[in-house]
Amino acid sequence: MLSVKHEIHSVDQAQQVLNESFYAMDVEVLAPRPDWTASFAVGGDDTVMIGDLHLGVDVRVDAGELGAYHVNLPLSGQMVFRQGRSGPWLASTTRAGVYLPTGHTVVDRWSGDCRIIAVKISRAELENHLSLILDAPVRGPIDLTPQLDVSRGAGAAWARLARMIAADTADAGLTGHPVIGARLRETLVSGLLTASGHRYRDAMERHRPALAAPGAIRRVAEAMRAQPGRPFTVADLAAIAGVGVRSLQLGFQRYAGMPPMTYLRQLRLGLVHEELRRAAPGTTVAQVAYRYGFTHHSRFAAAYRRRYGVTPSHTLHC
């Protein structure tokens, strides 16, 4: 997950960063003032882009059709926005602004004191994720409501997660890791679907998935064995099985006696154990563990000891 920080002193610079990181847009200063400074910290990939953005001067933004789902979560100040024939709407510290892929998008006023967490989610990512949850095709775009209450409940929980990921992205932290970052982004997407209002909410709450068939479980297990170090997410594994996430979890619990990610961890531990037993001189525990997807050394060592009764280094040197 690439992370870039910017300190900006002109509208042209701000527009360039916004265009490169989010969308092609026109930025117009509404109340010019001297010596203003904007600060942007942006990171992400083609599926999810997240930024901590503060312009420092009142502006109007015309972004046209976004082509992606988007949330602006103010940490201070306010934004007034419209999309298509909907609006005007107010985004504030208690209500985030939510945008759809379609409909001409205009922020009539982004106040200079308004610092936001901006989350862009590709259309395919959100809609495919929902189809995995429902075990059924989804006809998009998903009609997310234009405001998300972030003062309480699921909306507040989602806002906390977005703030945490934005802060970690700005510091080039764990979100940059292929395994941890992918899981955090997956949680951010599923959390938005759970916290927001849309026409599929009732179906999500009613859905009682069927068990994945043994053949689907076998395909997933074979994929894990073929690429044990690959940074699989639950959604990745569900796609391999051709079922929804919940069906995969129920199927693994029925046929393997454990959730799919636990199965993957146990598989990796076994492979690490075998490699440590026959390791060549000069091999380190960290090298082997990392190769099989273990990124947190102390947690790996604790899991290894629970399973084998000795430390990884003991196995390596015996």
C-alpha cells in the first residue's frame, strides 16, 4: 500500500495530488487568503485509496462522475455536497458524506478548517464483496445512503477503523504489509456495507448461507498448499471456492473442524516445522517464518510452541 505525504501551498498543487490519487477534478478557491498550507497524506492501491486531507482554505470542488464509491469523513469543519439530483447534503464530524460511482459530484463548500479522511473504494471491489457475502450476484451500483451517522453504533465503529487505517497509512505502517493490509482493507469494505443504508441490508441480515460442498473445500485447501506464503484473505479463498464468505466458513468448520484462516495457519506452521528440521546452515527462523506468511514474530513463536511444545529456534538447532 503506497503512502505519500504532501505539504502544499497552491491550488494547482492540491488539484494535481487529488487528480493523481483520487479523481480528475476542478478546485476553485472561494475565499482567497495569503500563506495558507494544505497537508495531504495518501496511500492505497487500485481497490482502496485512503487519505488524510486538509486544504486550509475554503474551496469548491467539481469532480464529475467518480466511477467509484467514496466516503468523506470530516475530523473537523464541514463540507456541503451534491451528487446528481440528490442534495445538498452536509458532511460533518457526526455525519460522513457518502458518494456513489454515478451522478455528477460537486462539493459546494469544503471549509478551510475541514480536515477529512477520504476513502475511495473501487466499484468492482465493493460490489464483488457484497456478492460474496450474499452468495448471489449484485446489480450495481449499490444505493448507499448519502450520509452515514458516525456518532454511534456501526457507523462510529467504521469511522474509528477508517481513522486508524489512515493514520497507519500516513506512517507507512502495517497497512503496507501484503497480508495485514489486505485484511484491513477487506474489513473496511465489509464494514461500510454493514454500517450504511442500502437496498441489500435486509438481505444481508436475513441471509443464512448453505455449507460449501466438500469439493469446494478441497479446492481451497489445494490452493493453500500450492501457495502457502500467499497473503490470502477470506474473500480470496471464497472466490477460489466459488461460494460466499460465510458459506466457506461454515463448510470449513463442518469438514475441517476449524475456520479457513485457522486451517491456513496450521498448514503454515507444519511447513515451517518441516523446513526448520531440515534447514541448511545459516538459515534463520525469521527467514523461514516470513516465507510462509508469518509477519509477527512473537505471535508466530507462541503459536509454534503451543503446537510443538518447543521454540522454533530449538527445532532449528536440534
